[in-house]
Amino acid sequence: MCGIVGYIGYRDAFPIVIKGLQRLEYRGYDSAGIALYDGNQINLAKTKGKVEDLKNKAKSISQEGSIGIGHTRWATHGVPNDVNSHPHYSNSGELVIIHNGIIENYESIKQELTKRGYIFQSDTDTEVLVNLIEEVQKTEGVKLGKAVQIALNQVVGAYAIAVFDQKKPDEIVVAKLGSPLAIGIGEGEFFIASDASPFIEFTNNAVYLEDEEMAIIRLGKEIKLRKIKDDSVAYPNLLELQMNLEEIEKGGYDHFMLKEIYEQPRAIKDTYRGRLLADQGLIRMAGIDLNMEKFLNANRIIIVACGTSWHAGLVAEYIFEDLARIPVEVEYASEFRYRNPVITDKDVLIAISQSGETADTLAAIKLAKEKGAFVFGVCNVVGSSIARETDAGAYTHAGPEIGVASTKAFTTQITVLTLIALKLAKAKGVFSESKYHEYLTELENIPNKVEKSLQSNALIEIIADVYKDSTNCLYLGRGYNFPVALEGALKLKEISYIHAEGYPAAEMKHGPIALIDEHMPVFVIATKKGHYEKVVSNIQEIKSRKGKIIAIVTEGDEQVRDLADHVIEVPETLESLTPLLTTIPLQLLSYHIAVMRGCNVDQPRNLAKSVTVE
């Protein structure tokens, strides 16, 4: 949602913080700011815009100092402008803060502080928080760490914060509730960040704060970890990071999104590596093996997710019901907790999130656990909040996904969920041995088929050029490929700002067909497996109303080719695995259209990679 970076040590802080912000810019890019302590005073620069704009703005301040904090913002409270940018000073100018999250009761706190003489320069909830900390310091006569602890017990909301007090120049205080926060531990230095990417080249040792924990980070001292609620001692869990620095750089591609689309064969292979042993007829997944009875005895599986992960959940609904014969319900995590859902200890809840930090999904998990449900997580980021909050789970192993529009997250989530469904199908005796082996072998071959699907890139670029100026698009699919149609439409909306809708192909006649004319591109997933003849009929209905048809078809298809204006081929595979192939052309199409329209592909307007507020 926002990215925060901090450094305290012996190196120059400025380049570390700036580079860290660039790596975290996927979390928000409405504005950016930095505060540096040069041994005498705090020097602050902040601006609307991107980190590159901040670098120019920071030329006007001293860049000296080995202590610094920085922030890249996704705006919640207050419009994106220079004043609302972080960091924020307290009224005295002695405290400076950066904040990721939302303080929900900031208005009432602001009113009280205003009565006490505080003046506010911005519209942000963050400036209220830093002044609350200062007020606690003054009235209670306590040090910064204690003041932060007392203040946070008075706020409602979510946060990851870092606070610096120039009266205590060897210390930064950090705290977390709902938003991620990692502390990198080096020799004589500490790093603070929303994820490990800003400090991975300096240290492999990190502590991830748990919810309602704070840490006092002091030069020459060990981290002092406390519980916010009662100030009791907490004990850090030191993790050794295994992130490759090259993975978070563009690697010669123009955009992270394009790199991540092309990483999918490798990412899918990494996701099933060590789990899928096709030659032995085995699927090994510790999180399932240890909890097999929970799944087999479940009345139903409830899947909760948001955005692209929700679409992966819809694909999983087809997979679980078709292959494993287990009833599935797929819910928007953002709606799940607000409609008083019926959930019991006989249910299994699967929570899907790329970042593992999605606030709505975390809230759904907590509700399900309160009701006694078994909760299984599917996420990409090791050590994330969802990974820690769930009873068991499986990582996707997609590697860092920096592009805001998810691509490899989607296909690797489907891969994990397919493995689970196949494993449950085998345990239930739904499959014959031969059918089971067929599925395992075909899944093992999927990376090669994704590779082949990527070879249509040049053709897709030509098609993109034809439709780049469209104002509306329709995406149609049936069965397993209906969620792919939804995902294709979402990708186009996200990065090119063209209005698009995904529909089950048969539903077109119940409304959307009214939109179809010679100016309406219709992207139809029409693979040979699953409802093929029905989809062909739907294509004929579009053609008769002069709609432009771009069809995703199985290699060698002739029937649809004769009807469509453009055809993109994907290799043949089992019906349940087709989404892993059909989504590839739609990702590339969205990418090329966005590039041709001059859009910022990796950082589309108004969006953030990880939505850690409700």
C-alpha cells in the first residue's frame, strides 16, 4: 500500500534509502519523501510524484548522515501532493515519522490535539499520529519507545511505522499492526523496510515483526522487541533470506510486467518442483499431507481472495469440484466478513494472496478461525502475515512480482491449487490410476506449453495495434475459461485504462449483446476442450452483429478460424489445465496495448501492489 525504508548504521543513508524506495515503488507511487539526520538536524525532502522526482527534489537539502527514513505513498487520507507526502514532522520538529496503513480514529484524535494547541499542515492521518506520540512524550514524561507504545494503544487501524527523535539520534522506533515490516540486521547497522528487497544485498538476516509488536533499534545494541498492548518483552524470530537480487531487477526487459510474463514457465516449474513427481505418481505437499483428514472430512471448501487471486480461486472452484468432487464456494474477501457468513469447524477456508498481506483476506482468515474453520493459505511471500496467520499452507514460489498487475502470481496460484485438487482426488479414489498419471504428466509438461504460447508475442503485438484505441472490450469464456475471461478484462482495465468486461459466453445474450457493433472487440476463449460447439455458436452471434472477434483457440483449429477476425493459438492440453495457457495471450495483449497507449505498465495509476488497508 505504501513503502517504507529506513537505515541506521555507518554507511551514507541517502543512497540506501533512495534505492530501497525504488524497489518498493510497486507499493505506491503517488508521492515520495526522505528524512536524513546529519548529526545536527533533520533534513527533509518530499514531493508529489515518483522516487525519481524525489531525487531531484533532494538536491536542495543536505544528503549527509548515516540515519535516514523514506516513504513512497499510495494515498488514502489526503490527496497526493507535496504537503501530504511522508515523512511528517511533529509540531516541535523533533519527531519525524513514516507510515503505511490507516488510522481510522484519526479525526477524533485530531480534534483533541487541536484543542491542545497542535496545528496540522496536512490532511493525513499520519501527521495526527506523530503529534499524538509527541503529546504522550510531553504529558507522560517518557522516552520515545514508551510514547509510541502508549500512543498506539489509543489508535484504531492498521500501521507499519518508523519514528525518529532527533533528541535520541542513535535510535529508530518501529511498530506493526496489519501492514508488513521487516528489520534487516547487519554488522553494526540495521535496515527497515516493507519487504526485504531494499536490503537484500547488505544482509540475509531479517526479523519480521508480528502484529502488535514494536522494536527499538539502537546503534551498537541488540533489537529490543516489545508487545504494544502491554509492553511485555517479545522475542525476535531471525530468518535467513533467500531472495536473489537479480530477481528484482528487470533483467534486460523493458518492464517488470513483461519480464514476469516471460518468467511463467520457470515460475510454474519452481512451484511444482519437489512436489510433483510424475514418474513416481506422487504429489508431495506437507501442508496437505499433515492435514489430509481436514480436507477429506470437510463439508465444503470456502476460497477467499481479492482481484486476480479471486479469479484464481474461481478456476480452483472448477478444479476442486470437477476433479476432487468437493463443494466449493468462492468469496470476495472484502465482502466475506461483512455479511455474517455461515462457517463452522466442518469447513476448510483457503485464502489466496500474492503478497500475503492483503488486509481484507487477513480479516476473513481471522473470522474463519474464530468460527473454528481450518484455514489454509496460498501466497508467494515467505514470512508474510497470511503465511503466519493460517493453520497450514503452500507457497507459490513465483519469485518476486514487482509489476502491479499480477501475471505469474495467477498461473502459479492455479498450479498450487491444481496440485491440491489432484492430491485430494487421489486420496478420495475419484481417479483411476491411469487418469491420475495422465494429469500428473500433463501438468509437468505445462511449462513447455506456456513457453510455446509465448511465441505468439509478435502476432499479439500486431493485434494490439489494431485495437489499442478501443474504448470498450468484451471478454468471453465458458467453464474453466470463464475466470480467465474475467482476468483478461481485469488486466486490460488495470494497465491500459480501457473499459472491459468479462462474461460467461452464454450470458452474452442476457444483456451485453446490446453493446456489440462494428466498434466492439470481443476476445473469445474457444479451445477445443470444454463447451467448444457452444462457444462457436456464441461467436456466430457476435459475427452476425458485426462485432470484431479475437479468438484464443487450440492449435490446428479451423472452425473458429473461419469465423474470427484474428486467431491466437495455444497448445492442446487437458481441459482443467487450459487456463494456464489461455491466460498468456491475454496478458501479452494487455501489456502491448498499454505500452502503445503510453501507459505506465508497471505502476498503473491509482493502484498498489499490496492492498494492506480495507
